[in-house]
Amino acid sequence: MKLINKTISLTEIIKMSKNQYGNLVKVVVDIDKKVMVIDGELHADEEALLIQEGSRQSSLWGINLYPDKYGSTDFIEFDSMINLRPSQNNLSRGVDDTNTQEQIRQIVNTLVIK
Amino acid sequence: MTTRWFKLSLMEQMANIGSEVYRAIKWQKKDLTDSKKSFYRALELFNFTLSDPKNRQRLKEVSRAKELFSSWYLGNSPYRQSAEEWERYFFQFNLACRLHT
């Protein structure tokens, strides 16, 4: 599990994906601090790490990255158990608010470099 | 992974299995290779859940869910099930875990 606050290469993500799930890595993004944790076994572990580092749970969103789909809309999958938050009116495992989706995309596109 | 897995409640375990089920279903239409990877991961997580000592008294639902989902996914289920029903079933576990967040 790694906290990314500068950049991470796609090559490193590909390596992580092969060691874990084979085709994806789990990521939790903090849309306020514009950082992310990558390569946890569960989104819940990544969420816990960010909260320990001072993140607010309401700013955290779970996604999956498919490194072999880099450059396509399928690279980022908005899906995680931790996203289901009735208190924030997010009633699915996805990210229901399109503005939040866009914020996540921008953060990922800034942090992940080819 | 099993050490970490056994620390989760049964509800959290089923919700996490649901994530893989959802991915297996989603990728069935777009990328069968990715779909199968998620399907195999779901089976692995089902097996971890079944081997968790704390679940010993609650195995029936987990093992039935595993069998029925596997046979549905592989296309040889004698029962009428749908992707929506599977997603709805596992979603309840997710909701139960996150109700207080």
C-alpha cells in the first residue's frame, strides 16, 4: 500500500496490478488533499490509512485502475464498497455526482504519468 | 490475505465478494478476460469466507450463494436468476456495512 502525493508511473502500476489482482489496482482518492493511496488489498485499508493521515472520510472515494486500459474511459472504474454513504446521499458503489467523478479523474490524471 | 480476511465481519466479507461479482457481471459484456478474473477472485473470496472459523455456524447461505452464482455465471443454472438479482443481493450487504457512514 503506497501513499501517492507526487506522481507514480504507469509501469509501476502495471507491476502492482500483476502482484495483486492481475488486471487492476485498488485506489482511494482524497479529493481535497489531491492525493491517493494505491495497491491495498481492500479499499477499506486504503481509506483507513488516509484517515490516519488526516483525511476526512467524506473526501475519500474508492476507484479501480485498469493499467492496460490507460488512455481510455475504462482506465478508471468508479466502484468501491466504501463509496456507499447514505449520509452523503451517495447510494451506490459508484460515484453518483459527476463533478466528483471529474475531480477524481483530474487527480488521477495528474498523479499517474506514462 | 486470509489473516486480513478473517478480521472482516461476515457482512463485510459478503460485501467484498459482491464487488467482485459486480465486476464479473459488468465485464461480461465488454471484456471476457477481465470478467473471468473477477469471477475467479469472487470464488477465492467465497472460499476464504467458508474457511473462516467464525462463520462455521453460518455456512449454508455462503455456500449456496457460491454455488448458485457460479452456475449462473457459467451458464448452467437450473434456476431463473438475473444479473440484477445478483447485484441486488450483494448490495444489501454493502448497505448494511455502510449504514452508519
